[in-house]
Amino acid sequence: MTEPMGGWDPAERTGIPRWVKVLGIAAAVVVLLVLVMMLAGGGGHSPPDHGGGGVDTGSTSTVAEHASLATTYQPGGRG
């Protein structure tokens, strides 16, 4: 009997399909890149890093000042 083109018999194929191997390797590369970026990036992660320009980092207000503002505010404009 003659062999099929290419010299292999599809009925004898065993193991993991090639597309699964390629997808697994690609996923592993992505995970490694994310880990390297996280470790190499280090440093702080704060709102100004994301363009939060409205944050006043020079403010010296205290919790007590915020608490006093919260107690003087009354809904409905009575305060």
C-alpha cells in the first residue's frame, strides 16, 4: 500500500495539536512580559500617574479640618 502525501498517516497523529502549543506559548510570553513590566516599573502608582491633574499634592489640610467641614454641612442649605 502506498503512503499518503507527506509520508505521515493522519490516523497515527497523537499528542497536543500545534495550535494549542502555539497559543500556550503566546500566553506564557504575555504573562512573562506583564510580570517583567510590573517588577521593572516599581515605584509609586498614584492618580497623577494617570493624568489626575486635579490632585493638590501641596495641601496641608488635616483630618480634623475635613471633619469640621462635614459637621457644619447640612443638606437643604441650612448650614
